Amino acid sequence: MTARRPGPRQSAFVLTTLLVALFSSSAFAQSGSAGGSLGKHGKSASGGEERVMPRKPRVSRASSETSAPQTIHMNEHNATWGEFSATLTKTGPGSYEARWNHGLISQMKVTIGKDSMTMERTDISGAINPCHGHYSGTRQAGAAKAAGSNTVACAFGGASSTWDATW
């Protein structure tokens, strides 16, 4: 069987189809399209390489929040129950473990702002009378210290106290 060669009409049609496909696809393959760009990137108008300055990474932080300390020392002052102290050790972003001088361990959510400090306390071990408390206070300007008041609700009662913290 002999292969049939295409005639001039068929050859012209195939050639025209290929040219249309070639030129129409190159119009869509311009730099910046979904397909990206070819060749060197960052060329200047003169054809030389443009010097690319490395970008500094952005640091995202709430404008009122400062970087969190690794350790916070806190004292609680209660007229009825006495003085208590705790060392808070950072366990994650805004999370601390508080080890109290009376043996209790609490989980604390801490927010330190430019001029304020708040803490949420949940006792997690060592408590016969587990408590949950809210601590709210004022941060001393330009210093790593704050003081305020707190209300603690426990399984058997509760108390209001004052507190101070340093870091």
C-alpha cells in the first residue's frame, strides 16, 4: 500500500492551522500571565542584570502588645488568706504554667499590652478546691512590671485580691 501525499490545498490548510495556533498561543504566553515568563528575570532597560535587594521579613505583632517574656514572677495579696507567689513559665504564645508556692499548678493565659496586663487562671493540678480567676491590671510605663486586682472563683467559695508581677 502506498502512502498518499497531501495535495497543495491540504498542505496549505495544515500550515495555516499551525501558524494560527503558534501565534495565538504566544499572545497568551506573555510575562505576568498564569504561565509565567521565559528568559532572565530582573533585567534592566539596558539589558543588564538588575540588582535585587533582599527584603526584610515583616514582623507581625499587635501594636499594643509587646513581646512575651519567658518567665513572670507574680505575688497575690489577700487580706483573708494571706500572701501567695507563683512563677509563670511560658509554654506557648500567650500561655504560661504557674507554679504556686503552696503547690498548686495553674494554666495562665497572659496578655501584656503597652499599658495593661490581663491574665486568666485555671487550676489544673494539686487543688482540693480548684479555682478560675481573672486578673486585670496596669503596666508601669517603660518597665517590666504591672499591678492590679483579681477575682477568683473556686469550687468552695472565692476571693478578691490584689496582685503585682515582674518579668
